[in-house]
Amino acid sequence: MNLTFRHLALLTLVSCPAIETPAYAQAAPNENKATPIERITAPDGFKVELLYSVPSETQGSWVNLCTDGKGRIIASDQFGGLYRFPAPKPGEPLDPSAIEKMPAEIQAANGLLWAFDSLYVAVNSYDNKMEDGVYRVTDSNGDDKLDKVEKLRGMNASGDHGVHALLLSPDGESIFLISGNNADLTEVGASRVPMHWGEDHLLPRMPDGRGHNRDRLAPGGIIYKMSPDGKKWEVYSSGYRNIFDGGFNADGELFTYDADMEYDFNTPWYRPTRINHVTSGSMWGWRNGDGKRPEFYPDTLPAAINIGPGSPTGVTFGYGAKFPAKYQNAMFILDWSWGKVYAVQLKPEGASYTGSNELFLSGMPLPVTDAIIRPEDGAMYFTIGGRKVQSGLYRVTYVGDESTAPAIKKSSPTRKAKLRHRLEEFHGGPNPKAISEAWRYLDDDDRFVRWAARTAVEHQPVSKWSEKALTERNEGLRVEALLALAIVTGIDPFHRTESDPPVNEAMREDLLKSLDEVSWKKLNDEQRFTLVRTYQIVLNRFGMPDQAAVNKIIAQLDPHFPAPSFEMNWLLCDTLAFLQATSVPAKALALIAEASTQEEEMQFARAIRFTREGWTKDLRVAYFDWFLKASNYRGGASFTKFIEFIRNDAVASYELDKAEVEEALAREPVMKSPLEVMAEAMAGRSYVREWELEELAAAAKGAMRKRDFKNGQKMFAAAGCFACHRFDNKGGSTGPDLSGAGGRYSTTDLLDQIVNPSKVINEQFVPIVVTMTDGDAHSGVVVNLNGNGVTLNTDLFNPNQRVTLDRTKVASIEPATISPMPTGLLNLLTQEEIMDLVAYILSGGDKSNGMFSGN
């Protein structure tokens, strides 16, 4: 089961006598039952039915669904067997006597697919009673009983992030298998992903502070393509963490829903759950600890949509549903830990997709595991359960007034998409036409086209294109070609074996010479990322060159550090720190002092922890004093350990007399509340006034031009917005992501959200109020429900501020009517500062936006 370690949540229904449960969903006294429908919210016009509360003692906890060739539903118990039953008639519950235990001796199914008159099963065993892998189950004697089990491929996996969903390809000729990062690479006959795996960390990696997945290396989670008989296997895409399911849209494109570690909240390397467009040969950058590749790295790909915190489980498209048109075309994604189902709207953009998401279903609690659309009745069926907890089967139908006529929308392929598809034909092996066809697109302005072109080149014999890469006159083409050359000719130290050839020092010299010839001025921003990242991969895979070569790299890069963007500074600071450039400590500490977020500060502090050159006593004291400040920063469960790791490395690498900074090292941090930290950011300010919406909205008319970008950025940080909100891929995840606020809010609407936060609470982030039988009430977000313990996160400024309640003493659970976002956030700001703040948010942090023209 694909459930993040942090979110052992929603494991059993909290009893609530204030809500009356329908008779058919009621259970015997003291027996758990599935979440009643009164606790589930859905859009207007949709009806949710609880069809069946699964008896855990006899039928376990259901995690997967599919339909067979006769429209019957098949469900799997995560630790047990398979069950089959007909869908109940509209308005009726599932008759327990209609549930058939399948005779097939198979268990622990984490993926089900009916295809080729067979049931394909992906087994992810937890107790080693059955080998992990892919199986085919059939009817051996025509009695309509699935009883014959055939192993198609045994695999090796461990824990929740193992062997998962099975999907039928759009052409109906192949099967795709989704596997998480705890499933070992299985033997394949081909790979669309060039198999030059690498961690590719220039600086030493910090593994997870709590020990999670420290031993898991590249390639991470893999999506395979296999033949129906299970004999031919191909790697299609890699670099995932805990993907559990996926789906093909009407255009035949594959999408999946993935998540990184939520232990990493508020670190620079944290990436929220996201929708990935799974293209041929794609790689999504999961590496353990702080090694995850940020989206701006050229050797990974960006998400189509960032969702937020969660634990991805089932995925299905709405095709075949008798829903309004937009939901028929939606991609439905399930979040187990936060109990939500999102409807994602995808739209083509260039060679890939972008889009938006809305909350479709949510419940208290609702640990959703899988969902299917059953075309026979046009309904959605979904299950809750997992990890041996109370399970249930539900049905969602539309009973509103909108048309439900079939409205499947197939997009016309864009020019870039057609080009990507053509380049992908060269993935998987040598082709004499590949170099001539793909080379010119290595500097294409579309990232997915560049990726497809580079992947095509990497599959060709290196002797056919290495010299071309080293001497390419177009510098945009050159940096991408040199990135490919470094990857395919170098061996990452973590993956080097005794049988590998020694480091190719001649190739290292050739690569460095060619990179040195590249003019920074002739590259655009993305090509500069590629230049610096290629240096990192060369230095990592080929080792440190002589000092003369090091000096050349420093001379080329150091004049551009610091750069205008955080992302470029990330790459430059890491690279120059590794090379021990003497300018780095002073420049990095200046960036820390100017940073608007703790992620930026943490990144630069991490980068310089091993630098030995360029320090003065004052710089050392300032650096160690930063750790006192950082002790009051908040993040996920591993956050404080990462800060500790950085400090320990910094102290250990300090080779001079520690006596000169002994006082700084000895100082103990003063722990402060989040409000005290915010007060410090506002130090020196006095109360301005209690601003009213009407006053600010009137002032904003005609005032959203020539705003001060830097001041807006400063106000965003000072007001504590980053504590809960992600913005420009930085900040917390306990509130809505504000990066796209400009597309959702007018100026007045945004001001209304800030001034009156409880007027309309974002439905995705509504906390709950748990009232105890003794009258005590607690407000927060459920992060753990286990046995008799109900654990709430009660402070959204601090993900680790929790209280555990005895569920047997819970009287009721209701949605909160008071927003966790405090009022009065603007009362210390002047009118002009508020306008700068609003402009900064609505611009998405884009200083080139017209609201800042004239600066």
C-alpha cells in the first residue's frame, strides 16, 4: 500500500453518536463501520452512497478495485484474497451474500486489471507468504470461477512502496506496471530510460534524519511496459517515490500521482505531491534524503500540476461516467492520508500538459484507496481502507440537472507534442537516423522536446556523436549534448562496481575544455542551468581535476554568483563551494541575510558546510549564529535533524583553531513561538490600524502599478505567509498554494481572504473540531488515527505540534468554522506595503509582471 510513513492516519473510524448512520451501514455493537455518508462532502448534484462496511475479521481491508468482463466488481484485501460481486442496483446497498470469495490462491494484490479474458494481479506481499510480482488468474474449467494462478514475473519489493497498479495500454496490446522505490529493478529486455543511473550529488548527501530509505538508490520507482504473456519487459519511465496508480487520458498519454517525503516539509528539497506526465524515457528525480532533484535541474522533469501534502493512492479518469462533461474528462486522484479525492483538469501546453485541480470528495475520516468508473451504470465506485483498518465500499452518482451525455474530449496534438512523439520513436536502442533527426532539437524551447531529443541521442553509440558534442558551435546545443555525454560516459560513484573501467580522465579533460569554451552571455537561463549542472555531473562522475582546471571553472562561474534567481544561486553556490572558491562564504552569508524564506537560507547554509577557504572570524561567527536562528524554524519530522546535520558537518570541517569562535559555538538557542518569530520580523513596527476590506479594495483601484517588488517580497515573509503557504515552490503546505493566486483571485477577493480568513475557508484545508465527552474541544488536522488514539496537528505553523486524544472519549467531530489563518495580519502594515504585498502574490512572484513596471 502506497502510504507515506508520516501519515499513519485515518486508521479507524472515530465513533460519533451525534450522527445517525443509515440502517444498511450499521454494524454490530463495538464493531467498527465505514465512515457514514454524512461525513463526506461532494459537489452539488452528486450523491454518495455507502454500499458496504467490510468486516475486517473475515474480508480484511480493501485497497483495489476493477471490473471483470461481465461488469462485476473485483476487490482485493491488502493482506488477503480477492472478492467478486455484482454492483447493487441504484439506491440499494451491497448484499453481503452476493460477495464471492475467489478460489484463486493469491493474496496481497496491490494492482488489478481485467484484460485478455484474464485477471492480472500485482502482488506486493508484506509477510513473504507469496512472492512479489505479476500474476495472471484465469478460469481453468469454464465454471466462471477464477481459480488458476500463473506467475508471469517474480519481483523483489519491501514495504508499502512496492509492486502496484496494472494498466492496459491505449492500443490494448501491452500492460503497464507501476512500482514504487522499494521495488528492485527487475530484468528487462529494453529500456526507454538510458540506464546510466546516478545519484549525481556534488556535495555529500544528507540521508533522512529518521533513517527512512537510506539504502535506496537510483533508479527509484519505475513504470514498466510488458507484453500480455509477461515475457517482454521494458523500462518506460523512472525516478518516482511512492506512485501507486496511474491512468491514460483520451489522448493516449499516461499520468501518475507521486509524493516525496513529508518529513521534508519546509526544506529546500521538499517537493509536494504532484501529477507527472509520464513520457517515454522520462526521469522524475527521486533520490533519498536531501538528494531529490529540484524541478529546475535539467536532468529531471517538472510536474504538470503540484497538488500539496498528501499520500497518493488510486487514480482513474472519468471516462464512462454519467457525470457533467468536465468530470467525465477529469483525472481523479485519491489522497489516503488527508481523506480527499481531487478532480484534475488537464490541458495541453507545448509538448506536455498543465492544468488545475479541485476538491471533489472529502471526509472525516476518508482513507481512500482506489476508485473506478463502471460504464454499465456510469457511477464511480471507491474504497476506503488500507493497513488492516476499517474498510468500506462507496458509490458516487450524479443526480443534478446538468447534462450527462457522453462528452469525452480528445485534444488535437500540438505541434510540439507531435515532435516529441516523433523523437520518442528513437528511444530504446540504436537507430542510424536518430542523431540527424534529434540533434537540432537539443536546444528546443520546450523542455519535454529537449528531453526526448537528448534521450534519443543517449541511446546511440557514443562514438557516433561524442566529437560532435565536444565541438558543437551552437552553444545552446552544446551544453545539452555535453550533459548527455557526461551522463553516458561517466559512472556515478554510488553505482561504480569492480567490473567497471577506471575513470576516463581523457574524457573528463575533453568535457571540461568544451564547457570552458561556452560563453555565459550567449546562453538563456535554462541553458545556464544546464551548463552548471553539467559541470556538477562531470565533477561527480569523473572526479576532481587538477587545480589549473578547477581555477578555470571558478573563473568562468564565480563572476555570475550571486545571480538574480534563487535557482541559479542554488547551482552556483553548490558548485563553487565544492571547488573551494574563496568568495563563497561571504557571498553565501550575504544571500542568507537577504533571503525571504527559510528554505533559501537553509540551502545556502547546507552548501557551504564543507568549505574551508575564504573564511574570516566574523564570517564564521555569523554562520554559527545562523544555526541559533534556524533552531526556531519549523518543518517536517526530519527538519531539526537536517539542521543538526548541517551544523555538525560545518563544525567538523572547520580546521582552524575553534577557540576563535568558541563563544559562538557555545551559545544555546532561545526557543520562540511562531508568533514571536513573526513579531521579530516585524520588529520596530507599530500598530497602523485595523484595516477594513472596503477601504483597502477602494485604495487598490488604480494603485496596482509601479509597485515595489522587493518590498512585496519582504512583506510576504514578514507576515509569516511562508509558514503555511507554498509560493514559487517554497514555503509550507498546511495552507493553499498561492503560486497561482493571480489566476484565482481578483485584488478584492485576495484582500477579502486576508482580512476575513474565516469568511470562506478553503475546503481543502478545513481543520476539524474534536469535542470530548468531558466538553474539552481541540481544533486541528488529523495526522494519525491508530487504535484508541486520535492525533491532531494543532498548530499549522508547526507540523510537529500535536495532541493525541482518546477516541473512546470523543463525542463528536465537526468541521471548524474558524480559519487557522489568524486575523489582523495586515494591521502592522501601511497601505502602500499592503498594495506591494498583494501585487507580489497576484504576480506569482514575477518581478517582470506589469504591476511592477516603472521600478
